Amino acid sequence: MHYEKGIWIFGYGSLIWNPGFEYSAKQNAVLTGFKRAFCLWSVHYRGDEQQPGLVLGLDPMEGAVCEGVAYYVAANEAKKAHLYLRDRELISYAYHEHFEPLLLADGQTVTALCYVVDPAHSQYAGGLSLDAQAQVIGAAKGSAGPNLEYLLNTAQHLAALGIKDEEIEALVFSCSAASIVE
């Protein structure tokens, strides 16, 4: 890969609130053809082998739109950021690296690195009901902390960016309601 022009990276979940790399610019962005979804079993960061959690993936879906954040990483930091993300996101190879067009908030279209879930991978968990997702998220924890913390951080940061995601909001409500009942 050539890094001399820098690289754009799309964040739709934890990369929004914990990118982990140096960037030169950041703005809201829209990716079409993919849906943000809790569609990946987590056996490392937000769950374990005995009690897997759920993490977000970009799930390919015709007509879908995913709002998130685009980071521009300058040429001198691009390779370092990319290698960091490979270590972080490809821990079990449940994601594929894609370069997809993003529409930035300022009207530009750029090509960005996106981590897209592999529906053929054994960790793919697409199609779970919101209730089933809430039960998993409310109970699981992994090396990076409770699965619920991941959901709440994502919801809080999406709201702060002015991004509305009805499924994320419904999951927060379901998890909050479940904790009140307990």
C-alpha cells in the first residue's frame, strides 16, 4: 500500500470514541451500502469463549447508510495507523479491509479504509433480535471491559456527533430497562 498521500479511515463504533492513532483531520461522514450492526461475536475484547459479547460491524446491505466519522491520517503517520488497526481489528480475521467511498460532511467524497464484517466467518452474528442482542450485551465482558460499556460509549459519542441510530438507542433502552428489573 502507498501512504504518500495519507489515508482516510472510517469509524462507526469504538473507533469513534477510541481511535488509538494520530490523525490530522476528523469530520462526520456517510458510508452507503453498509449498516452499523451488533453482528459480530466478541471472544476477546467484549466477551470471552464461555460468554461471547457482541461488537459492531459494517454489515453489507443494499440501500443501507451508516453515519460515522472519517479520520484523515497524514502520510508520516499513515503506515503506523494502518498497522495498528490491523492488529486491533483483524485479531480473529472476522473483518475484511475494504476501501470504500465516503461522503464527508464538507461535501467531499474520499476513499477510506473500512473494516467490514465477513458474513461467512464463524463469529458472524447477524440477524439476532434486539432483545437477544440486549441480553448478550448486558451480561458479557472481556479484556477491554463490559460489553455494556462498549454500547453506552458508542451511543453517547454518536449522540454528541448529532448522529441518530435508532437500533443503538433501542439497545440502550433495552439494556437500561433490564438493569432496572434486576
